[in-house]
Amino acid sequence: MADFILLPPRPVIGEEIARVIRPYMPGVRLTASDCMRFLENVVEASRGRTFLVHREDLPEGEGVVTAIRNGFGADTGDRIVQISVSNRVGEPRVRVLEVDAVVVE
């Protein structure tokens, strides 16, 4: 089973994470790009069970499950974890979709 983490666009999620971390790193210049590299390193350490997908990488007009199956290789039994930014820093909205053999969107 694999997890496909569907994130907001790179600049948005990078800045959101930077806002959470900056208070713990006073005097350190921390950019959205730094945070994106951090996320990519964390996922790399998952040994191929977790994949980052950014909303801007999905084709227009396809449902999320179909797009991730066709474009990123999700298969039956995998999960798609949709993350969206909320009004409160550090408190994202999360929705989990199971990839079934039959896709109905």
C-alpha cells in the first residue's frame, strides 16, 4: 500500500510550513523552497511508500483519483491524502480517499 499526499501548490505549502517552523529558528532565514526540500527529504526516507503530488501537477478536468492513478501510478489499496490549507497556521484540512478497483468520481 502506498500513500499519495496531494498538497496545495509548492509556494503555498512551502510558505505554510515555513510559518510554522520560523518561530523555532530565530535568526535563521527559512524560505518556502527550504521547506519544500525538507518535505522531499522526508518522503525520500519513506522508502517509496509515500509520494508527494502537488495540485498544479494534476491535469484539468479529471477527478483526483483518476488523475493520480493515470499520472502517478496509484493502484487499488493505495490511499490519497488530500491536504488543504486552513485559516489557522499549522492546522491543515485532511481528507483521505481509498483507491478502489472501480473509480467512481
